[in-house]
Amino acid sequence: MDDGSRGDGRRPTTVGPGTPLSDAYAAFVDHVSKGDSGRHRGEVERVVGEFVARTTDAGVETVADLRVGHVEAYAGYLARRAWAREDDPDSGITGRTAHQYFALVRSFCTYLVERDALETNPAAGAVAREALPDRSVGVRGDDREQFWRPGTRDAIVRWMDWRAEDALDAGWLDPARATRDRALVAVLAYSGARGAELFRDPQNDRRRGIRWRHVDLDAGTLRVYGKTQEWQRTPLLEPGVTRLRAHYRRQDPPSDEWPVFPTGHLPSLYAVVRDADAVDAEPTKETVWDLLREHDLSPPALSTAGARRLLKSFSAESGVREDGEPLLPHGARRGLGDQLYDTSAELAQEVLRHRSVETTHRSYRDDDVERLRDAAEDALEE
């Protein structure tokens, strides 16, 4: 009797109402892989796999257990991620991406309907679709297009130098906070790292913020968790190294596990102390940092949203803006890449860690064409 098995030890190809959802997912991945180059399969594995994992955690065991409410909950999760990006462009996904992810889940459900494993498609109705965000949510043209020009970068770095020195001389700001802020701007300006690689993403447990063990001041490099979901080394140019070294001396972290840029949010710091079994004292604004050090507790890193707010406040205080707009973290990366691209596209690719030089060209070629036009006109006039 044919039970649908392949006879090669792999999962059965037959999918029915009683099939475990994880097995149905594996069969779907095999189905979409036929004739595929592998790129689409990887996207299906990641996106539909996350949906299946979340749905299984919610109590769904078999295909027959899948309901509209489960798909609606997933659509709501995508909406929350999109709105997170609306607040912080270094986190979450765009509304457009949310719709693309949902379309993959809908195709999985269609696959189940076509095999009579489900009577109706729970992702095809209006209830689930209405939970999705508008496609424009999280699509921030200002952040995609902002480039810190060299003059802008120099101006904000010089102002942060003055701010730190004045705070130290006049005592109006905690020295550790002042040097942290100065180093934060310098690392953004001179590393080409993404904000999500430097700061904590509350929605991603792997992005806890860069730690001192990830920093090699002598070599001038940082180790970051990249966009590719892999650990990568990225260079930190000398102006960034100098200011980060001063921050290290002032902070004097008790361990390499301390975040390079800790949060200053007192409730978050209090929570770490209160959750520690070995600490009996109630933390206060004056004692919380001493308690963290005394009991070898690492404070949370500054979040991506927190870093974005800080940079906006520095921009407002200093008057340093880019095309009249507040400075944005990703503008620092794009500005550095733009300047490096003038020297060599390959150099910009390496520093920004693009997978291919074509990606670098797509990011900067428009500006390069404008430069070529100007150069060509100059040549004709000679």
C-alpha cells in the first residue's frame, strides 16, 4: 500500500488534515524547491518557517488545527514589526516587506488547500489581510536618501568634542555620559556600521548591542552581527578609535561583556539590579552604577531607537543638520560610503560589507553619474 513515503528516509510527500504542521511545511519547502535556484527556497524556509514556529508555539499541532485567527495573529506580528521600523529605520521591516512575507504564508496555505488538507485558505479572507499594515509603513525616504557630507561629519564630530570638553570642565554632564556620547557619534561617523549592528534591538535577541569584547582598539576593528546574520569584522577609522579609546578609559568597564554604549534609562538599569538574587539593596540614581559593578551585572545596551533619539537631540543642540533635516544614524554610513566610492567602488564595498560591488554601485551610481556629467562638461570646455 502506498503511504506516500519516498523510501529514502525523507519526509512523506502526502499531506493531509492530520499531518503535523512542521511536516507539511517541510513538504511545501520541497515543493517550491523544484527547479528553483535556491534563493527563493531560502526565503520560504525563513519566512514560512517562522510562521510555522510561532503557530506551533500557539498550540497548533496538525494542519487541521490551523485557523484564521492564527494567520491573523501572524499578520498582526508583521504589522508590529513594520510600525517598529516607522519609529526606528534600523529595526523591523517595511509594510511592503510585511505584505511579501504574508504572501509566502498565503501560498503555503494555498498549497494545503490544493491537497485537501484544508477546506479553505485561512490567509485568503479579509480578516487576516486587514491586520496587515499599509505598504508605506516604515518606508522612510529621508533615511534612505540622507548622506552625511564630509563637512557635516566634521561639524558634528567637532561639536561633540566641544560638548564633552565643556561638560568635563563645567561639570554640567556626567563625564562618562559625555565621553560615551562623543564616542557614539564618532563610531557612527567613522566605521560604516549600521545602527542595528552597534545598538540593541529589543525585537531581536541576537542584537544585544556591541560589547567591549567585540572591539579591538589596537587593530582599529569592530566585530558586528551583520545584516547577513553572520559575525563580521569592520574597520574603525582613527578618529573613531581615538574617541572610543577615551570612552573606554573613562568608562573603565569591569568586564569585556559590558556594552560599549550602555543605556542611561534608569528603569532599565534598576530592573537588572532588582532581578539579581544576590543584590538586596534598592537601586537609586546615585547607587545603581555602583551596584552593577559591585555585583558584576551588565547593563542593557542603548537601543537603536534610543540612539536615534540621541542623535536627533545632538543635531538640534548643535544646529548641525543635513539638507535642513536632523541627522540620522544611517546617514553616517551612507555618507562614509559615498566618500569612499569616489576613491574606489571596491573599497566602499569592503568597508560597508556589501555582498557584491553591484550593490555598492546601486547605492551610489546615481551620484557618480552626476559627477561624471560635470567632469565631462569640464573636459569639453577645455
